[in-house]
Amino acid sequence: MKTSIFSLLVRASVLAVSVLGQTTDVDELAERNADFATRLYSKIASSNDDNVAVSTLEATLALATLAAGAGGATRTELLQGIGVASMEKDGEPERIQTLLKQLRVTTSQIHATGLFIKQDVKAGDSFSNQIKEFYGADVQNVNYANGQQAKGSIDDYVRGRTGDKVRDVVQNVDPQSMAMLISAAFFTGQWLQPFNATFTQEERFYVNKYNIMQVPMMLHSGKYYLAYDPTLKVGILKLPCEEGIAMLVLLPDEDVDYTYIDESMTGAVFRGWVAKLKKTKLEIQLPRFSLKQSNSLSTSLPSLGIKEIFGSTADLSGISSDEGLKLSEVVQKVNVEVDETGGSVADASSNLFMTPLPPRLTFNRPFIFVVYHEATKCILYIGRVVDPTKN
């Protein structure tokens, strides 16, 4: 039987790390939200065989923004959908909002959340102030009858909020739209152990057995946290970033289809991977890649139990006193940039001539990544790289 390199490396590792800490309300919120994060990713990933990138935290904040103006069953459905409804407490009407704000501030990501409503609908000041305070979100009026003008207004807003890191969020605008919920996010790995660009060279990447691409493969040698899941037959590598963020890079065994990992991922599975990580000396090769993904969440959310907001019975009376307001579209644009860059150059000159030479782990076939906040275990992004040469 063929043994995975991950399995061998983890068995050889002699240092196990355990983290003792007290669970906070924010930690609990992140844990409950993790199932929504993995379910949303799995649903989007199942719709195609290409690269995927989803900001699951930004999707959560966007839907929570809408919940701030929703009532009755519409609000309940939204909070249940993102996994946090059970954390509400009598006498604490702003508990969920406050915890999500803490999570947003703590994780400190480049993002934008905007609710764009048609020109003749006036949003209430209370709603506008609330979403600004808790979610850093805004509500704006746009002229949907003029598609190009509406598209330009949305893009200008997102570019301004993300420092021009995210552009062209929407391609087409329906002139009959009543409201669009727009979110955007940008991530670039500021590695604590930067790759040295000098060692980056063209290597083979096996998209599948019929399609082999030449890609810029980065190289670094050092001590990394590693795990192997024998049940799913997938290896897990942790790449630590600045500001308490880390990326798990998941490499399925050669006889395992990446879609199996997509479908099997849950919040509990993710936390299990993190708990199993052990430190070992390793030389890694990871392709440089850049993903720019737009996703219409309107096609995914109903299967996750969030349907009411799109129908004629939607209760969005907390947004505006105008009757009949419903959501026409939910769109998210995510940019993920992974290259050699680190927050510090101190580690970039990694010694590739360590004695003895460590094992080499090469990500030269489709892999999955999960970006998360280490202290809270909050999932920020989940994505899949099938072909590093494509966006």
C-alpha cells in the first residue's frame, strides 16, 4: 500500500503542540459560524471544476448586515443560516452584532460590504447607523434603470473601500432590481516565513492526468506545522502569516479527488486538522497563484436554508418603511494573491542546504486552502486551486 508523504512526515515529527486557553463568546461564535463557512464553500465549489475563492467571513458579515434590517422569520432564517441564532440572549438585543463586530475588528481584513437599493427607496437612519457601527457596511441608492451607472456606482464604492484592491464586482445589472447585497474581500499572504524569489522556478503542475502546466513554483525550507488525516487521506500544511492569520494548504493523496475533500469539509473537521498539527523540518514547494473570483451567492444560499430574503414575503421593514422590498441579488468578489512576499525579509534567505536535507513536499496537483484567524479559529477564506495559471 502506498503511504502518503504527509503520513510519514507527521509520524517522524517529534514535537507535538497543545494550546490551552479559555473559550470566549467570540470563539464560540467563530466555531458555530464554521459550519456555514464550509457549507457555503462546498456548495459553490460543487457548481464547477475550476478554481474557487470564497470569503466566508465577509459573506457572514454581509448577511448579518441584512439581518439588522430584517424582521420575523426573515431575520431568524438569516441568523440560523450563518449559524449564530442560538447565541441570542433575552435582554441583549445587540449581542450577535457586538460579537460579530469584535470578530471583524480582531481579524482585520480588507473588505467591503454594501447594500444598494433602488433610487426611490429611502433607508432609515437607524439601519444605516447600525450597520456602519457593527459591520463597517453602508447602504446607498443607485439608479438600476441605468445599468452602466449602477454598475459604476457599485464598483466605485468597492474600489474605494478596498483601496483599489478589488474591482469589477458586477458584470451585469438587472434594471428591475430592488436591492443588491454586495461584498468584496482581498487577501494576500504576508508570510512569517517568506519565500525567496531567487529560488522560484518553473515546475510541472498536474491539473489532471491529461493536462500538465508549467507554473512558477516557490521554494522554502524551514520548520512547519504539518498533519495528515487518514480518514479523508489528505495532508495539511500550515503557513503562518502576520497579524495572527494562517493558511492551511490541503493536498489530497494522489488517488483522492479534490471534490471528495470539498464535500467532506465541516467546521469540526477543520478544527480537528488544526488540533493535529505538529512541527517538523520540511522543504516545501508551492505554486504562485492569483485568484479573482466573482460568485452569485443567490444560487447557493437557498440550499443552505436562506430563501426568504429573495421572495415576496421577505420582511425587510427595518431597512425601509417602503413596502415590498426584497433582495434581487447577492454578489461577492474575492481576490487572493499568493506569492513570495512576507511581512519581514528576515526569514527569506532560508538555508536550502540544511544538514541533513529535510523531506520535500511539493504542491504540484490541485489543492485546497483555508485561511483562518489562529486565536479564534474563525475561517476567513476557503478556496481551491485546480490550475494556478488561471484566475
